[in-house]
Amino acid sequence: MIARLRRLVQHNLPAKILALVVALILWGYVMNDQNPAIESTYTVQLDVINAPEGYKITKDTSSVKLKVRGPRSLFVSASDSDFKAYVDLSNLDSGKHEVKVQTVLPQGFELVEAKPDTVTFTLDRIIQKTIHAEFIVTGSTAPGTTVARVSPSVETVTIEGAESDIRDVTRVIGYVGLAGNNEDFSLKVPLTAINSDGREVAGVTIYPSSAEVSVQLARGLTKKIVTIQPDLGSDLEQGYELGTVRVDPTKIEIAGRDDMLAKISSIETEKISLAGLTKNADKTVQLVLPDGVTVTNHAVTVHIEIRAKKKAT
């Protein structure tokens, strides 16, 4: 029986092998004709893995276009969710980084192209900073009254955010509206972080975010408008000179007894140190008030111009 099977297999063996090869070629041709390799593009969400903690992370794109190739039959059931694109942020620190896009494709597909194939990531460290809180009184009290004292529940606050945003913050302010009050009152004042242009710095969190402010009013006082004189220190760095110095506001309304106000034509600020200044700066400083004199806003901003001395030729 075995001998007969062997003779049957070996009989005309070359012709049988040739027939098998031809059959395989024809099968491949038919399959390629009926199920050819084609290309298609899928837009997928860019995933991030191993993102370092304690950073604000931004990227220049949130999606990637993947051009893939595969047999036509595989595309029938394929969808965007079957294809993955991701970046690995392991061992990255502050700054800008070009990160290679990695992909995961279903079996049977091959990647033709990823657009973009690299993505720019910016890592900005989250930091905290303690800063003085300023309370600016707006509006007017009832006729015959003036503000004697403004007492906030906090003097300093903590700001938190990306390092670049924190550097932009020059002041934290809250506005205390008088709203025609004729008696002492208290109110909750929200706080805002602003830059040197007076615009709010987005993305910065303030702790606490608001303060309780008590306003004490006085009656029977005379009011007078006087100029503000900045008291500048003499500790400017060598090689630099002082340019224009401007106070904002330039004048302020004070209140007190007639005999006290008659002697006052201007109010000085506290001493302003110039140590370490090598470029223009804004300083928020307190006013120095004589006893018995009150003012609505105790703080003013002094804009100081600093420039390098010209070298002698």
C-alpha cells in the first residue's frame, strides 16, 4: 500500500511540481487583483505618556495624520480609534523640546507617513511666590465723610503658576468700592494678578483668592489734593544712571484737620532702594503720612528709568 502511494506521488513528479507553482502564482495574482494593497489617512488624537509632574505642558498640535498601507479588506472594519499616536516625555525638563511621534497600528498595516512626525513641547515649571497685596479704593463716600482707615485681612498672598507667568506678575490688587457709604463697613474683595501693562495674567492662582476688607470712615475732616514726591535711595549700581522717575498717581487727596493740612504741600513715599537695578523697574511703595492725616490709597507705583552710563571716548 505504501509502495503504491509512493509510486503514485513520484509518477510524473516534475509536472506535478510545475502545476503547484503555477497554481500558487495564479492564486497570488487573483488575491492581489481582488484584495490589493491600498493607502488611506486617519487623523488621530496625540497621546502623551510619562509627562513629568510639576510642569505646565503645552504642545503645538493635538492631533496627527497617519497615512497607512494595507490590504483593501482590512480597511472595511478599520476606524480612527484603531490607530494610535503618542509621544514619550520621559526625562524632559524646562524648555522647548522636539519629540518624535510614535505609532501603534493594527496587524496587517504599515505606516507610510506621520504628519507631523515630531511635535514641539514646552515645559514650564510650576512655582510659587509670595507677593504684597494692594487694595485700591474706588468711588466716594457720602458727603461730609472720608476714609480714615482701610484694613484688609491679608497683607501678602501666594501666587502659583507656570514660571513664565509668575515672572509677568508685577502686582496683586483688589478694588475696594466705597459706593457712597456713610458708615463703617466691610466687604469681600477678589484679588487679581496683573502685569506691568495692567492686564490680568491668566493661569495664575492666588491663595487666598479674596480678602475681607474693613473700611473705617471719619467725619468733619478737611480734604486737600497734594503732589507725591518719591524718596529715592542713593544706592544705584556703579555704571548706571537714573533717568525719568514718574509716580502713578502724581497727586493724591489727603484728609485731616485744617491746621495740619495748611502745612502740607506734598507727601513723600517711603525710601525706595535702587540697589540691584540695571533696567527700568516699577516699584509699589507706601506713602509716609504725618500723624492725623489720612489717605484713601496708601500705596502708589513709581516708574523708574535706569540706563547704563555712556563710556568716555
